[in-house]
Amino acid sequence: MLDMYETPHALNDYLDRTFTCRCGRKHYAPLRTVQISKDALQVMPRVIREMGFQHPYLLCDKITYGIAGRQCMELLRESGIQADIHQLTHVGFDEATLGELLIHLPKDCDLMVAVGTGAINDMTRYFSFRMGRPFFTVATAAPMDGFASSIAALNVNDLKTTFEAQTPLAIFGDTEILKNAPYRMIAAGLGDLLGKFTCLCDWKLAQLITGEHLCEPILELVESCVQGVLRNADQAKARDPQVLGDIMNGLVLTGVAMSLYGNSRPASGCEHHMSHYWEMMFEQHHQRPVPHGIQVGIGTVLILKLAEALQKTVPDFDAARAATQNYDPAAWEREIREAYGPAAEGILVLEQQAQKNAPAGRLRRIDAMEINWGRIQALLAALPPSETVMALLRSLEAPCFPSEIGVDRAMLKRTFLYCKEVRARYTLLQLLWDLALLDPLSDEVMGTLPDQL
């Protein structure tokens, strides 16, 4: 067992090792190797042999076969490894897709390899887990931070559902492949990574205001990574292989950070809660949402604008305490039922368990905010400007405003007021609600946004 590093190290230094940490916890990430470089696929046959596998089963679709699947098969055959590959014809990523994978599963398969991005990874992650085989990932783009995840999202009974699955043993990202991904996928990855600025601020605010546990080495690891990516992110439009490799490295690293910490706190804050709310609303209306990372990028812009508005506001702590005394749980429940529709019951159960809106806890948080207001302002001031994030997203022809992804003003207002309820986690949105500022400051931010483009 090792002591947790005091300063950020390279990604592979954290893999498949158990650390004791000054935060008081032990950390472990089961992923064993990450290869992100030019010609990273050339390494795969050696890694397969070193780990003792003999009969990999590669899973892809028609598009990812052309991008990387064919090349993977050629490399494996040239190295003498007996491999099979299947191109999915059913891409609903649901029960029928699982059936197709099962029908074509070779009897001697001892390793599965996902060749693709989010949906193919999730299908392979879940299928391999249920079949008792390990799996690798070969990325064809880097649009999200879920490569190192141990959960999978599948469509079951026409509803997107999250299931326990497993982390890959190895991840390969060939920068010569990543650089050719569509701009929207590059923008999605960058948007997901830029969201770490606001999520880490949420974590610091929670530690300061509620005393929530915080692991400084893990926080500093993620923070150092995203700061490094931000310095060169303007070169992503030119498809610079090094920059796109850095983006993927950052996305995998934040996934590893979640594994090390044991939950998503190091990589998901209120910008993700906005995305989760939008996905729920779109699914209820049978509409397909834009990629998760695109939504997170827009959510990050909105949260940064809220933080900028808060920095110009002098909070009235006594008025916030008075608002706490006037809290009406029955009225709040009616609002939740209207805002969440069929998903409301789960939200109500979560609040019943967490009691995050209860007056006693809110009053304690207001007291803590009043004592620490100078430190809170310093945390907000350290965030990147919203205009900087918008410029980066625009450079990749990505949307910056909710209206560009089908979120109208009524849904946006509900997002500001109620998306915080999707998780029992302290964030900037809860802070604003505690101070009775969420309603007026969200109106202020909405006043700066275009209704449509």
C-alpha cells in the first residue's frame, strides 16, 4: 500500500494501486493501463498478451469499424492473436442490442473490446460484466468522461436506466484517430472537461459551508489537469493531436478520480445537474437530447454567469433567514411535481432522505456563509470567465446557450430553480437557494441570454 502522492502525478501512476491518504480514506482505481498517444493501438496486442488473454471479441458498429475496428483486427492477426469482431446492426443500445451481442459471442472469448465511444462502451461494459469477462476500450473519439466508469446507461423498456457494470482494464486513445473526430464530439469532450471548474468549486463550497469531506490530493489532481488543458484548448479547432490527446487524458483522469474517491464528487456538480434535468425532460417528451458533454458545456456557461452575478451582489443574510422561516414544504412539493412530471416521486423520496431543504440545516448553512463570505467570494473569483468558456466552445462551432439545444425559457427557469434536486449534493445552486437569491439572479442571467438564434 502506498501513500497518496502530495502533488499531481501522471495518470498511469494512479492505476491498480491502493493508496492511503491524508484525507483519512483509502483510494483505489481498478483500471490497469491507459495508452493515449500517436499509434497507441500498436500497443494493444502486447497488452493483451501481457495480461494473459488469447481470444478477444471486438464490438463496434459500421462507423467505428471503419475508424478503428478494421485496424485493430489487422494488428491482432499480425501478432498471431485469434480475435473475432462483430459489427452491431441494431444500435438502439437496448435489450435487442444485448441479444445481438449474445448471439454472436464466441465460446472461447476471454476478453471483450469496445471500439467506439459512449453507447458502445456502455453496452460492452454491461455485457462483459454480466458474462463474467473483462473488457478493454478503444476510443474513436473523446466526447465524455465515462471511459473509466463502472456503471452503464442502457435503454430498457424505452427508458434510459443506469446499471452496475465494470471498469475496463485498459483504455487506448490513438491521437491520429481522435484528431479526426467530428467537431461536435470534440466540443462535447471539452465541454465535459470545462465543467470540472464549476464542479470543483461546488466541492470546495460544500467543504467550507457544510463540512463535507474533501480530498485535497484528488481535487488538486483534477484541477491541475483541467487548468493544463485550458491553456491550449484554443488549438483544438486545428485538430492538434497533442491537444486532443490531452483532452482525452483529462477525461479519463477525471473518471479515475471518481474511482479513487468512490463517487462522482470530483467530476460532477451543478453543471451536470442541469444536464441531467434536461435529459429527463427530453426523454419525457420523446425527444433525443444533444450529447451529454454539449449540455454540460452550456450548463457550465450558465453556472459561471450565475457566479459572476453573485460576485456583484451583497447578500442579505437576515432576509435569507426570514425566507427560511417561511419555507412551505407542501408548496415546494407541488412545484416539484409540476417541474419533474413522472420523475417527481424519485425527487421527493430523495429529499425525504436528505432533508437538504429543511429549515434547521439551511439556517446553519446561512450562518456558515456569513462567517466565510470573503472566502466564498475568493472561490468564485478564481473561476474562469464565462466569456472564455463561451469562446472555446464557439471555436468548435458548439452551442453556448440553452435555446440552441431546444431548451425554451420556461424549461430554463425550471432548470435554474429545481435541477439542484436531482442529487443530494451541495452546490452553488443550493447556496443561492439558501440565500433566497436563486430566483432573482437566475432572472438576471436569463436577461442576458438570447431567446433563439
